[in-house]
Amino acid sequence: MTVRNEVEAAIRAWHRFETERGGAAIIDFDFFPRADPVPAAGSRLEVHARLTELARAPEVADVPGLAGRLAADLAYLGTQLGEWPALGPYVRATQGCAVAGWSADYVGERGLLAQRLLDKLGVGWHGATDRDLCVLEEPVAAEHVAAEIRAAAAAYEPAVRALAGAYAAYELSIECVDVDAYWAYWLDGAGLNVRLRLNPRNARFTRAGTRQFALHEVLGHGLQAASFADRCGSEDVPWVRVLSVHGPTQVVLEGLAQAMPLLVAPDDDVLIARVRLDHYLQLVRSELHLAINRGVGAGACAAHARARVPFWGDQEIADLIGDRGANPLLRSYLWAYPAGFDWFVRLIEEGGPVADEVVREAYRSPLTPDDLHRLWAEGPRVGGSGNPPPPRPLAHP
């Protein structure tokens, strides 16, 4: 058995241990479900010992990305065992990028861009901005959302496949669930089978939203995962063939998925306004992510959030601060959203033909932030260029 296969077996045993006791999944997409089944691990300490042993194996250095994946697994597992590392080293180990953040001026500029696009659509910047934008986006009843997403995915699919050079088939299932979690949409699966779950508790479904998430979830994550799985079925790839959101490939996956409308639907004014707004909101979330982990009080963080985003309510602010400060998985994983989103926005705006190369590479193999720096050496650093603490309430975004 190769060291890569041994790492996969250890992760699968960990996944079974967690899920069989009612815990959260460790594997979020299985690119090689034909792998031999493994029994559940006996404990988290057993998993930790096995992963530590594998990380010390000399062969690990010869397999691209394997040391980084093991570092991410050990860092996240350590938090499950009670460790609480500082945010910077923790995100570096798990997501593979810095947590420098972005300057207040840069965040403000992105907010002003979003406001200008909203203003062109007749949507003002106030406590009801999000509600007014949802009306413009055309609300869709929950029972019709699956059909709307399928229709949007079918419409965009030829363009995305041509852009990405991705031609793997996939089978899509869509389910509606009620989960007390931050997400409105979640995609997982195995092999060529892709499952999209919709969580109405945290979503207001709109026609523009179905276009956005057809690109993000189905043709972003789903087609990407199927492309990886298709390749795993035809060749012995060097990388670990299971995906975990605490790992260093998530920045690229989330970044490209969020930015996809800028590549595929640049003339859809309503959708592009939503994407530009989402980019700004992710940057604001990054400010709060840094602040709560630097010891800034929850009250000061909330005041900053209200000043930046007048339509965020107290419960939403409380959840996003708590998720980033107290949840070991989300403290890592949620940094992937602003880090990846901003990098891909900059790539699309400034990278020229490099953007096409990056997208094609991103559908061929799971990439890490280091891969992004290799592909676009002149580009920005993933994770930002610096954010001096602490944030302060601002009168304007």
C-alpha cells in the first residue's frame, strides 16, 4: 500500500468514527469510492497517532501535497482534542494561506463598488438593502427551487465546460433539509454522484439566486468534484482522493465558485451586483474573523458589523462572530471564503489570459494557495495584504 493510500485509509477510519457516533463528517466528497472499506477508528487519539506516524514517513515528501494534507488533518484533529492554536498558524496549517486580511480602505472601496451597482438597479444602501435586492432578484417558492437550479445549470453548462475544459458526466440529486447551520446550500457526494442540499432556514430563494448557485454549487463544486473523480477512475493520481473542508484545497474551490458569475455571466446585471455585494460582505466577515480572534470584544465586533452592513441583524451578526471565534471547523474553513473569493476577483480583473489557465488547472486537480501563487506569481497573496487591529465602527463602508 502506498503512503497516499495509507493516509486515505486513516482519514476514512476517522470519518467512520465521527459519523457513526453522530458527529460531523470528515470526508465531504469522495473522489474514489471504490477504495477498500476500512473499519472505524477506535478513538480520536488513535487517529492522531496514526496520522502523526504517517506524517513522519520519509515518502511523504515525495508525494505532492501530501505533507500539507496531513498537517491540515493533524491541526484540525488537534482542536477536536482540545488544542486551541492562534488563528494565523491554525489557518496556515489547515487552509494553507495567510490570515493577513485586507485594509479598511480596500474593504471600503469594494463596498462602494457594490453600492454603485445596486444604485444602478434602484436599490439603496440602508437597513432593507438585502430585502429590496431579493425583490429585484424575483423570489421563488421553495418547492420550485430545484427545478430552477437544474434549468440554470443546463443553460450555463456548455459555457462552463468550455471554459474549464471539463467533460466528466455527473448525476445530480437535490434535497431540501432543515438544519441549524450557517449554510443555505451544501454540496457533497461520491464519485460522479453529486448531492445538493438546500436549507430554507438560512435562504431566501430567488431566481437570480438559483442562477448564482447553479454556477457555484452545481457547475463549480459539482462539476469540479466529478472531474476529479473521473480522473481518479482512469489514472493513479498522486493526491489524496477524499476532500475535507478543513483542508488546504478549500480556498481554491470556494474562491472560484463564488467568482464564477464574473466569468460566465458578466452581462447579468442583477447577478453581478449580488456577486459584488457578496464579495464585500465576505471582506467584512474577514474583518470580524480577525477581530474576534485578536481578543476584540463581541460588542465592538457587532458595532463594526452594523457600521459596515446596515441590513445585518443582531442574530446574523452573533452567529457569524460565534462561528469564527468558537467553532474549530468554521474558524478554519470560513476563512477560505474571503481568501479565495478576493484572489479570484483580482485574477479576473487583472490576470488577463492567466485566468483561463488557472480555471482549467482548477478543474483538473485540487489546487492549494501555493499553486495559485505558482500559476500567477504577480498576483496578490492569498489571504490578504494586511489588516491592522482593531477594527472600529465606521460611518461609511
